[in-house]
Amino acid sequence: MSIGTVHGSCEIILPCLDEAEALSAALSALPEGWPVLVVDNGSTDGTGDVARACGARVVVEPQRGYGAAVHSGLLAARAEAVAVLDGDGSLDAGVLPAMADDVFAGRVDLAVGRRVPDSTTVWPWHARAGNAAIAAVLRHRGVPVHDIAPVRVARRQPLLDLQIADRAFGYPLEVLLRAAAAGWRIAEHPVAYRARAGGRSKVSGSVRGSLRAARDMAGLLR
């Protein structure tokens, strides 16, 4: 299936846990013609059924954890490159063609998103503060980012070759750390960040979720 870029093929991976309420809107907002793989991470609300009804391919990853879901998606993907973003509709998928073009044109090895919230309420202070602190540490280490890669585009096999080990919320951070250590060229793209299309956030929407993510990431920075 063609994806609208002249450079190659890219498959969108959506790791999902109980996103039935948001998924239909999220899928309809994706670039037209791009293959989509939904990784159902043990949902109990019919997320997989919603995805299939919308025409997405679905794989099930019973091991709970964001990293586990993304890794399962990488293994199951069929395209030369992959784009990873959340399945809640909060991130503007319109940024994906430009990110994929950067990768396929050879300008970068990893294109990542930098969230630009459309209101002061969409990104709670506790999540934003933790993200800013970790991004500052990354820049101090020479990784040119201001966000922890909420959207990522890269070629599939090189991503697998990085051998990311985290299977929880530290996964995006480990991608950045290992990619930088491997000498990858990394570039950020601004991506609009808005209220999720439905359902409840498992991470940034609560202090507990943010602390859990911070714990997973802190271990990688030691």
C-alpha cells in the first residue's frame, strides 16, 4: 500500500491499552493510504475489535507495558520504516509525512516529535516538568531534543538492531539514548498536542502515571 511519500514505505504502529473510545477518531486522522498496525496491549474494552472494524491490522501483545507493545509492533511490521505514536488521537498525525520524508531522503536517521500543546490544560504540570527535566539531561549529553520522542519515525531494521530492552514507559528514552550512542542523526519536528479523542490517559493524565513513567526513565539515565 502506498503512503504518499516518494521515498519509501512506512507503517504506522499504534500501541493501545483500552483505547476503544478514542481509537476510531485517532485512526480516521491518520494520513490516507498508510498501513496501520494496532498493537492491543491486553485491552478489556474491545480496542482490537474497533481497530479491525476501521480496517487496521491488529496484533495482540499480552505483556503489559508500552515498550512491550511497541516492540511487538516492530516485530510484526512489514514496511521498510515505521512511525510510532499513541492511539488516543492527542498527537497530530499530519506531521508524519514530513518526518518520513526526512528519514527516506537520508537527512536524518530518527525523526521525533516535540509536543506543542494547544492549551494550558492538555499537558499537566507534573508531566511537563518531568519531561523537561529529562530532556535537559539528554541535551547535556549531546542528544538534541526537547521532548521524549512521543512520535518517532525510523527505518524498522535499524531500530530493531538498537536492541531496546525496556518494556515499560522508559522505551522512548532508551531509543533516544541508544540511537545517539550509535551516532544516529536525530531531528525534532513540532507536533500539535491536544486533548485525547476519548477515554482516560494511563500516564500524563495522573500524577501516579507520571511518577511511574519518571521512575522507568530515571533508571536509564544513571
